Amino acid sequence: GRVGMAVDTLADMEEAFADIPLNEITVSLTINGAAVPIMAMYFAMARKRGFELKTLRGTAQNDILKEFIGRGTWIFPVEPSLKLVGDTMEYCAEHVPRYSPVSVCGYHIRESGADAAQEMAYGLAIAKAYVDHALERGLDVDRFARGISFNFDIYGNIWEQVAKFRAGRRLWAKIMRDEYGAQDPRSCQLRMIAGGGGGGLTIEQPENNIVRGAYYALISALSGTQTMALCSYDEAYTIPSERAAKLSLRTMQILIHEMGLCDTADPLGGSYFVETMTHRMEQRIVSIMAELDAQGGVVAGVADGRVQAAVNRSAYQRECAIQSGDIKKVGVNCFVEADEERAVEMHPYRDDEASAQCRRLAAIRRERDERVVAPLLRRVVSAAKAGDNVMGAVMDAVQAYATVGEICGALTEVYGRYVEPVRF
């Protein structure tokens, strides 16, 4: 695949995780619009192999609200999409308590053009929307809140980025303790993965991206993030080559094992400059969140396109600043080389793999028992119509080898499809 592995049925999960001890690893699933059937396939595969669901650890991205803002892999309208996220949170709280059913992704909002304060403000606002929805279902905050994780972006000024993460951690702890009454300290932790964003990389002088990536990793370590990820230097062109991905891995390993940057959680804490920046960043984040609340909240703002419009304006303003030279970008608007070479190894792509996957899917549909699959898909429709948690019905359907497309199609019968609002 160009952006990951094709997962159409339970059979694909079975092949991908064959012989892997699922109770000894954590598995991250970068899915959003189709999170319900994909998560169900992973859980069904584990159960089929004899693993207890309560032993499974991992994270599903499953942040559908940011998809409407930043990436576009939505399927259903905003409200039913939020309801489906709630279904996974409720199911995991009851059956898979060590699994994080949603990772709130300010990352993609930032990559779409938001500034640092908007990224954190919209991310925290989205997380609050999921908490509010779970509480409306009657769930106890300390039962599900520790399953919420975050994914944030890094590029730009080092001090701004460090302040963003420090302010975000402080704010999330206040929100969970003071607004929601969380008692478990784990509910107040802003657990995150953060790493270098592709938005900071350039096509021009691509080897400069190696240096940028190292600085992004440095920022991640100085910010006290729990998990680090880096874009590779060739990602302005292509999916990373194996060589480029390994270089990113070695960059992180050097920082950890040679530089000691993970020896302490908050190495810049106490610095007058950093503390002042953190305080100012927190004020900006709070101001954005307050304005959002005054206009009806993030769910309403996403549904009518106001949040998307704000991010678009920010993206336009940044691009204008780069083109004018007000924001310096080495190799792009300063220190430019007219005769530069751009020798980048491209990621190989094999067209025959897509054809092979189509043949595999067709074979599974021929071999499965349609007399079993059809009524199970109708059960998914019935659960959605009744407003019930659909995870149980979807689990049964995927075990009969119903496809992702069929399950999403069943849900579309009830929820319809999202139509993006046009704002000027």
C-alpha cells in the first residue's frame, strides 16, 4: 500500500498478526472513519486466537472530529461519528480496559495549517467533547479518561513548541480535575506521542530535513513527551524509504543513549524564559477554547465549518508569510541554491499487490457463508437504528468475515454520509 496495509476482512488481521504474542505487545491502529470495524477485527482476531481482551494493550487513533478539520477520512455526519467514538470508548472501558480507544490528534490540525496554540486548543476541546459524550452515556470519568491519549506535532520555534506541550499538560490536568472531578491521577495525565511533522519538511534541499528531524526529536525530548516519532527526510517526496526510516530511528536512539535527553521528564522546568513562554501559551490556548465554547463548542464548530475556516485562514497567513520572507525557511526563501540537486530515493510501489488484494477479497466473499453474513449485517443496521452500542453487532459480523465496506455501508443506511459545508 501507499499509506499502510490493506485491511478488508478479519482474514487480513489474522495474517498480519499470525504467531505474534498479542498480550506482550502494544498495537497502534491509525484509523478514523472506519475505526469501529477495524477495532472489532483486531479484537475478534485476538479472541479467536485465545487471548483475553482484558490483556490487550494498544491505541486506536479514532479521532473523527479532527478528521473533519484536518485530514478528511470521514464517512458519516458529525453527530453519529461522535456517537461511534463513544461506542468504542464504552466497549473498551468494559471489555478491553488496557486499550486506548481514541488518540486525539492535534497533529493533523497543525499539519493543515493551525498555529501551535490552535493545535493544542482544538485538541483539548475535542478531547473534552469525547469526555462529555462518555459522561452523557453514564460512564464514570475515571473508568475511561485514562484511555484517552494524544498525538501532537512538532515543527517551528523550539521554545514555542516546548511551551505548547508544557501548557497543554498543565491545562489537561486542570480540566480533568477541576471540571470533571477526576480522582485517579492517571485520568489527569496528558499521555502523548509527539514528533517531527511533515509540515516542517521541504522539497528544496531535502538533506536539510535530516537536521530538522534531529531538532524535532530534541524538542520532543525536552517537552517531556512519552513517545517520540519522526518524519523521515524524504517524506516531502514519498513514503519513507527503508534507509530514511532507519536514519530517523537512529536519530532518536542517539538522543536517548548518547545524549541522555530522556533522563528527566521536564529538563527546562524552572527556566524564567520557558516558564514565561508556557504561561503566555496557556493564556492563548485558554482564549481560543473560550471563544469556541462561546460559539457553541467544538462539535458545533466542526459541523458548520467554523473551525475548518479558522485553520484555513491560519494556513493562508503562514504561506503568505513564507512567500514574503517574514517567516524564514532555509533553502526555500533564504540560502537558496539555483543549481541544487534533489537526489532522493523513491519508495518502491508494486501495482500487482493491489490486484492481489482484490483477488484475495473476492475469494473470501465466495467462500464465506452468506446465509450467516446477511442477517449479521442487518443486526448492525438494527443496532444503529435503535441507538445502541454497535460494537457487539459489528464484532459478530466481522467474525463471519463481513468486510469493512459492508459494515460501513450498513451504518450509512442509518446515519447517511457527511457533506462538507462550504464557507467563504
